[in-house]
Amino acid sequence: DAIARESAQQVSNFNAQNLANIVWTYATLGVRAPQLFDAIARESTQRIGSFNGQDLANTSWAFATLGIPAPQLFDAIARES
């Protein structure tokens, strides 16, 4: 969808909470957006140190709920927790 495409292009402008909230919202709605989730996984992995506990929980829950693999992101989350 257009929102997912535009958001994927803007992930570098989002803070940790924004990134977590976006994937949480998509997962809550049951909407898979592979390009968006890939972009957010890459960005989140690079900036994992800026995520608080809630951001980490929401992000990991969203990827797991939709069954979207993101091994580098999950490794980063594990190191951070």
C-alpha cells in the first residue's frame, strides 16, 4: 500500500518509538508489508541502542506475530535486552 511504500522510504527520519509503533500497528491489524518491515528491520538494527524496553517488546512482538524473519534484528534485540 502507499503508506507502507512511503514509510519505507522515510524510516531514517523516524525515532525508535515511531519505528516500533509502525510495525506494532501493522501486526495488530494483521497486515504484512514486507518492504516496510525489511526497511524497519535494517534501520532498527543499526539504532537498537536508542530503543527502550517497550520499543524492543513491541518490535519483536510485531515481527513474530506476522512471522516475518529478521534474524539480525532479533540478534540485536537479544544483545540489547
